[in-house]
Amino acid sequence: MIQEKELLVRQALNEVKDPEIPTLSIVELGMVYSVEAGEDEVRVRLMPTFVGCPALDIIRRDVENKVQSATGIPVKVDYVLDEPWTTERITPEGREHLASFGIAPPMAEWWEKPPCPFCGAPETEVENLFGPTACRAIYYCTRCRQPFEGFKPV
């Protein structure tokens, strides 16, 4: 029974999208640290991508709503702050969804320039390390001449 409940929770978490990147789930982003499904309560522990992320309250609410709807029992959501999230936690599917949304997935090292998510060209330049959010930078593709955002590696 508890294993079935945990499966329901994990399926519900796949439906919770990052509010800033609506094609990417928090599972694909690697934010889910642990899930504990009991008889009377579900506990979900998440890793924030950045501690100051303004979307954390929205994500918490969405997790509570989706999981409670799927299981019918109360949900407790905590954020893990003693272990940092890194971009290595993003799943291969998550990286594909980032690129399809026009955001270059993070490279292994901060100095590496990502290929353009639109044309795939490696000829890109950093326009600004400070993008619209703390986790993204602005790049420019010299081949297709498109500006694009890229996820910063952390």
C-alpha cells in the first residue's frame, strides 16, 4: 500500500512544472530529494536550485496540491538546505526540454560556451552573465544571430 502511494506521489511530482520554465518538471530539474509516503501523511523534500529563488513558495503550493489530489492525504513539503543542488541533477529529458524551450542546458564548466538551442551551432558568445534569473545567462549565436538564455552550471 505504501509503495503504491509513493508511486502516486512520484507521478504527481512529474506534473509539477518549474514556474519559470513550464516545459520542465521539478523531477526533470532534479529538485526532488526524497519522498516518504506513510499511512496518514506524505513528506516531500526538495532541493532549491537557488536558495533565493522567488518560485519556491509557488513550487511548494503546487506540490502540496498535486500530491494531495493524487493521494487524498496531507502533504508536508520541506526544502533541503544543507546539501546544494547542482546542474548535474538535471535529467537527460530535462536537458532536452530546456533546449526545446530555447534555453541552453548547462555545460560542465562555467567558462564553456553552450551551443545554440535554436540552430545547434557552437559559435556562441556570452552577452551577459546576469540573465533574467540567477540561474541563467544571456548568450548570442553568431551563426543564426539569435540571442538565447543558457543555464549556468553550478
